Amino acid sequence: MRFAGRRAVVTGGMSGIGEAVARRLLSEGCKVVVWDVTGGIKTDITDYASVEAAVAETMKQIGSIDILVNSAGITGPTVPVNGFPLDGWDKTIAVNLNGTFFTNRAVLPLMIAQNYGRIVNVASIAGKEGNPNASAYSASKAAVIGFTKSLAKETAQYNITANSVTPAAVRTPIFDQMPQSHIDFMLSRIPKGRFGTVEENAALICFLASEECSFSTGAVFDISGGRATY
């Protein structure tokens, strides 16, 4: 029971990678609260007041927050920059980047006060390499990586680790937001010739969320089936 006595928040935990992480944490003894627009503590991570309210409700339910896993995200429009819709850009940045910033900012005071925390921000291999016709998504995930590196340097003295993971494509409901041509492109870039699974991602994320991960911070952990080149 690796997480006995620990308390976690998983954003986007009603489906996909977030759901798999929440289930695995629970199975290993963790108390878990999900923040999601569709269930758990219903939270709009693009609205800081909503995030603050989620923190307050989480404190009522489980007492504090030792682990934060940011898994909520959207793909945004899958079109070239030439003609990329402005509202699509703003929404993608609002969810993927601003949402990550808001949740981290709201939870950090608790972790600093207790001198312990594990933060895992889910980015994407697109944030390292850039996917064509996915400029907003790629830019937002690159920003998540940079944000996490900065955060890790600020919080290391408080026994808090902050790491990001960069999955290649994983077949989750987020695929419903993409055209088949883009899905085929992503698969063509993975040397293992298949998509990742949510369980594989949960295994890595739960290690990073554990006490065992005590010296790795500010790092980027690839889970890409061989696609990542740096």
C-alpha cells in the first residue's frame, strides 16, 4: 500500500489517463478526489475561483493534499496556423496551460505548509517536437514543461517534487476531438507501432507521485513508444 495515508487530487480524473491514475492510487491506499467538469468535485480549471472552491471542498473531504496530478486537457482545433481560429487558440491555452498554473498555484500553499508534496503535470510529446496542425496544443504542452521545470526549482527546498510526463498518443476519449488523419499521423511516428495505454501511463505517474520519487524533480519523463528523440 504505497500511498497509505496520502491524499491526492487528480484533475480530469473521470476518464482517460486521469481515471487510470485515480484508480491505481485508490488501489494502493490513497484517498483520492477527482476534479473534473463532468463529475467528482465539479471544477472548471480555467476559472481560478472554481479551483479555489475545489480546494476548499477537498479540504473538507480528505483534510489536505499531498499529491496533485494534472491530467485535464483538450486537443484544440486540428488545423494549420494559417486560419487557426482565435477562440480555439484561447480555449486550448486556457485549459492546458492556465488550468495547470491555476491548480498548482492553489495547492502549493498546502504542500509548502506541510513540507511535502508530489506534483505531476501531464504534458505531451507534442510539447517537445511540435505536431503539425496542432500548434495550440503543442505550444500549451511545451509551456507546461517549462512551467514545471520552473516550479521544481522554486519548491525543492520544501520536499516537493514537480515533474512532467510526455506521453505519445494514448487512445482515450480525447481522440474524439481529432480527425482520423491526425490520429494516423501520430501512430506513424511511434516506433513500437501502437498507441500507449492508460495503465502504462498510470504506472509511471504513480511512481512520480510516490515517496520513492524523492530526488527527481524538474524532469521530463517520456512515455512515447520510442518516439522521443531528446
